[in-house]
Amino acid sequence: MNIPTSQLVLSVAIMAVVTYLTRSLPLTLFRREIKNPYIRAFLEYIPYAVLGAMTLPDIFFSTSSIWSALAGLTVAMILSYREKSLLTVAVAACAVVFVAERFL
Amino acid sequence: MDESSYQNNFKQGLRDGVPIGLGYLSVSFTFGMMAVAAGMPALCAILISMTTLTSAGQFAGLSMIVASAGYLEIALTQLVINIRYSLMSLSLSQKLDRKLKTLPWLGISFGITDEIFAVASTKSGRVGSKYMTGLIAVPYIGWALGTALGALAGSFLPAMVQSALGIAIYGMFIAIIVPAAKKSFPVFLVTAVAVILSCLFRFVPGLNQVSGGFVIIICSVAAAGIGSLCFPKKEELL
């Protein structure tokens, strides 16, 4: 990673400020609870939409080959369907990729 | 609301924060490890954890910073991912001590995360600033410490292990999405639409010229928009 320190620091600062504003600003702007069912639904669904869009298709390009990534994805899907913890799923996916890349 | 069960004990807050802190230790360990594996200086990863305190937002920010994304893209992505905190912040404001001044609120609002919100909002009666400070303290320390330990461990890992770590972040995302999609059809539908759109933006000529950060924003806003039109939430949300 060849990124100048100034760009790094500014990027981190932007993340911190924007995140803080999402937490602190609403109360300053509106004092009432959001009642609109469409806005409520939108706010509930958005994190999953973001994570979904970030995961696919990018996951296929996150390892040395599409096939090891597919193996990792499959294991992650099965374990998370069984509601294993975040760490368990992430570590298992890595382990499967590691093993798969030795054989492919 | 029951005014008699007012909770404002710092030590009780600390106790309630311990399980959250332990959970955070492992997630932030993964973050620290991945940040270093991606080539980010350990100090920078720790700085992110200490100033941002959010899981999905940090992982997204990490991949964008490493890809040298533009500032506007970073800002918009953080906004989209973390907009849910606005709802929690509004909801929590109804729960906090009515006499709470603006300044303590500005401090407490820094520590609103999914888990801290969940614990604070399920307490019976109102909660005060001392309780909230305790509740936030342990997870905050756990989050920073886990990042530091992960970054340290990541620095010593051999290259072939590091290449397998590339998938860790996506494993975590899947572990967040799948259980939620299993329980809620709207969440399943929204995620599926977002995934299909994001694949279109990757592979369809023309569409694949749009840069990564904006693709995520377009896909997620469209998918959540469709979801909210089909399945609005009338009942209590959080």
C-alpha cells in the first residue's frame, strides 16, 4: 500500500467525522421519533444491502483463485446459516481457503 | 415510562459492558489483522478503531482506503452504512434521562453501537449519563485493544497465511447477513437485490466503469428502497 500519510490521516478523519455525525446530529436536528414506516424500513434494511453489495462479487477476487474463494464462500454460508459467531465463520473461511490453495 | 427504575450507576454500566467488550475483542482483532495484511500501518488501524468505533463501517473504510478511494466516496459510504445509528440515536434519546444536557449527550452519542444500543434500550426505565459512560467504556477499550493485538499478530504472520486472510472480511459480512436473512424475508430480498445489482455493475460493460464506492451506494440505496416500498415497518423497529 503506497498511500501518503496525509491522505491516510484525512481518510481516517473523514470516516470518524461522518460516523460521529450519524450518531450525534439526528438528536440535534429532530427531537421526535421517526414514525414513517417507509423510512424506518429503509433504515433497517440498508446495512444488509450494503454488506451484500460489498460481499458479492468481490469475495471471488479476494483470494488467489476463484475456486478457493468459492470453497470459502460455501463454508461461510453453511456455518452462518447454523448461526456460528462472526469470528468462527471468518476463521473457518480463511482455513478452507488456505487448505484449498494448497491443493489447487 | 417507569421513572422509579432510573438506572445511573457507573459500576453497573461497566458490568453490563463486559460481555460486549469481550465480543468486540475478537471482531476488532480480525480488523487489526486484516488492516495490517492489507498493508495499512498498525497505528493507523488503531487510530481508526479509536475514532470510529463501528464494525461494518470500518471494514468498508479499510478496503476503500487501501484501494486509495476518493474522499467523497469514503464519506458517502460511511454515511450509508452508519445511517442506522441515526435511528438508534433518536430512539435512545427517548430513553435517556430527561434532564440530560447537550454536552453529555454529545459524549454519549459517540458510543452508540448496535450492541450498546441494544443493551441500553432494553433496560427498564430511564438511563443516565453515568450508566452510559460505564456501558461504553469496556467495549471501547476492548475494541481498541483487540485492534492493537490483531495488528501485532498480523505483522508476524507468514505471507501464505496472509493471502488466505483476504476472505476473512467477507466471511464476517456473510455471518451478519445470513442469520438475519434467514429470520426475515424482506432482509433476504433486499440483500439478494443488492447482490444482483452489484454483480451487474461489475460485469456489464458500461456499468463497470462506475467506481466501487458509488456502486455500493447505488446498489444498497436501490435495494433498501425497493425493500421499504414492499415491506414498510409499522411496528416497533428496534
